[in-house]
Amino acid sequence: MRVPERLAGTLPFYYGWVVVGVGAAAVTSRVVGSVEAASVFVAALTAEYGWSATLLAVPTLIGSSGSALGGPFVGRLLDRRGPRLVTALGTALVGVSCFVLAATQSILFYIAFYGLLRMAGQGMVQLSSQITAAKWFERRRGRAIALITLISSVGLVGAPPVAQALIDGPGIAVAWMFFGCLALGIGTVPSLLLLVRSPEDLGLQPDGAPQASAPVQRQSFTAGQAVHTPALWAIVFAVFMVSSVMTGVGFHQLAYYTERGIDPTIGAYVVSSFAFGFFAGGVTWAPLADRLPVRFILTGLYLSGVGTMMLMLQVHAPWQAFMAALAFGMLVGGSIQLPTMLLANYFGRAHIGAIGGTVHMARGFGLGSGPVIGGLLIDGIGYEAAWIAFGAFSATAAVLMGFARRPRLPVGVSA
């Protein structure tokens, strides 16, 4: 008997919470691939080797693009085989890439292996945790996804100052090795032992409901049916826009704060304070979405991105930077979680991996494009032009989400 089967029969609570906890630990373990941690390494690598902001954004583009292209394949694999091997392999690739980066000073190796790290963490680990939570929960889906945010935000809080302290002390190589060990220790091993595809695989029901009172299954679209709905394409383009904002701001924010006269060490703490906003957004938006229409919450959230960019334009002192970082964290916290909830609510659980993989493709291209768009605007015009452009992206996403109404299966068509 496997470990999950033994635990599911003996634990006093629903095994889905174990799956959520392991997924959250895996997401935390790939934190070095986040733009918040990357911004610390970017500042150090620029000072050490003189590499430009645009050049250092290239592996983020490569990794996110690779993640995007693999999204539909990974999503279908999650539907069929579950998250166990996907998550374990993804975290292992993050760990191995960190060890390679610790041993190299070549820009070509940096581009190749940070790109691989980014692709694995984003396209395998992050996608897997969101899709799996959506499969294990229906009524409590928002709370489950909020728990992933709660746990993973600990990594986002700690990663920038820890990375900065290690870089300032033992050096860049030791910082890479630390994050490599983290990925293997709390990501790879628990995923291999404990993850399961869906509650039905253990004879359970979503949310831990008894067999006799299992929740009514919502309409379930296939991926082919979903791509013919206007709602899916509105979500796809909105997610692309906001994902560009997420990495475009996150990747360049520390260098921006430094240019505005803020000490780099204080700037690292400002970047980490983003995670408090991320946490606040995560534990607010997702549970709220169990009660209110997700589309309306997302529309308001994307509009808040315009205000966040206005705050970024006003940064001249540390307290202003902290305010902007908190607002940015609130935006990102909801933007990562809520689209998966919206997809599951609109299209059902059965093929959420394949459908979510399609949206993840848009997210991946957006996440990869953001730092490059920002870098080109910063190098060519200045930071202000980048923040204005990202504010326009947020406004466009809000308009698109306003048109993303719930689709219905045509009469006579079954999933």
C-alpha cells in the first residue's frame, strides 16, 4: 500500500489538505525562480560583471516561453497522470540548475540554466500546484488556493533578504547552492511520496464530502469545446497582459529603487515586503471568490494595477517604495490564484489541466515578455515609460475580463 493510501485512511482530516501543503512547499522551493529573488541576483550580477538589464532579462524570456509552450502538454499530463512526477521533476530541475549556476561565471551558462530553472519552476511546479488544488476542491477551492499562497509567501518574504545576505557574505555561488538544496529538500522528496492526481484515485470526493452527499458536478467542457468560447480567449489575453506587468515590475524594481537613492539592502527588504501584500491578497481574494463572482473580483483587481503603477511613479523614499511593493503584492497575489478558480468554475474539473495549460501558455509568454518590455523601455526612455506602459496593460486586462462571461455547453452537447 502506498503512503497516500495509508494516510488517507488514518488521518483525521481530508487528504486534499496534504496535497495542498505539499504543493505549497514545492512552490516555495522554487522561489529562486521568482522575479523578486531574481532582482537581487540581477543587481549583484550587474555590479559584478556589468551585464545590462535587457541581457539579464533574456533567460526569463526563454524560461517563461518554454514554460508557455509546454503548458498544454503539462496540463494534459496532469489530467491523465497527476502531479507526482511533474512536480518532482520540476523541483529537481530547479535544484540542479542552481548548482550549475553556482559553478559558472559565463553569461551563456547563466542564460541557459536560469532559463531552465525558470521554465521548470513556472511551467511544472507552479502550474501543477494550482491545477491539483482545483481538482481536489470545489466548495472550498478558494480556501485551498489561499493556503498555497499563505505558505509560499513565506518564501517570497525570506528569499530576497536571504539572497542578499548570502551574496554580501559568502558570495553569489553559496546563494545559488542554498536555493538548490531548498528545491531538492522540500520540493522533490515530498512530491514523490505524497502527491495524488485526484480525490477519486483514493476513493474520496472533492472537499472530503461523504459519498452520499458528494457535491453536484458542474458542467465540464473538453479543451476543444473551451477554445471555441469567447470567455476563454478574453481570459487568455487578460492573463497575458497582467503577467507582463507582474514580471516587468518585479524584475526591475530593485534597480529602480536604487536609482531613486534607496540603499540596496533596504531595497531588498522593500522587495521582500511585496510578499506581505502577496499574502494579504492571497488570503483575501481567493476565499472571497468562494462567495462572489470571480470575474468581478478580477476586474477590480486588474484596475488596481493602474493605481499601483501610479504609486511606482511617486517613489522617492523608502516608505513610498514599501507602499508600492505592498500594492504590487496584492495585485500579484490575486492574479496568480483567481484565473485558475475562474477556469474551474466556468469549465469544470474534468479537463482543467488541459484548459489551464492553454491559459498558462498565455501567462508564460506574458511573464517572459514583461522583463524584456520593461528593459527596452528603461534602457531606451526610462523607468517612468515602463510603469506607464504597464498601467495601460492593467487597464486593458480589466476591460477584457469584463467581457469574460460564463459560457454554456450547446444544447445536446455533452462533455
